[in-house]
Amino acid sequence: MGSFSIWHWLIVLLIVVMVFGTKKLRNMGGDLGGAVKGFKDGMKEGGQPAEDKPVGQVTNAQASGQAADKTTIDVEAKQKS
């Protein structure tokens, strides 16, 4: 009872395929792979210092001439009617 044999895992796999279908499982596998790839790319980019940005990148604050040290944004809230 401690571990499952290969037959138990094959039966579980068969039930999962019957419930979800192969197309949905394939899509879920692709989505999971894309998420893992995006996470790895994000970790690589996050480890780089800010000085390593390409010269062509300009932040929104720099492009509009605003000071980069502002911490608040003034906005107007609209009420639903």
C-alpha cells in the first residue's frame, strides 16, 4: 500500500485522458511550457542591473519631461451612473 505500481499510474493516466481529452491536455501542456519559459526569461532580465538597459529605451516620465522622482499621480475618478 506504500507505493503505486506502474499499472496504477497507467489507470490514472487513462482516466485523466478520458476526462480532459487529448486536445485540452496538449493545450494545457503548451500553456505550462510558455509560462515556465516566460518565468525563466523574467528571472534572467530581473538579475541584470538597471544600467544594462539599451540606450534606446526611454521611460514615460523622461519622454514627457516630468521629473522621475514623483511618487503620486493625480487622476479624476468617474462615478458610474
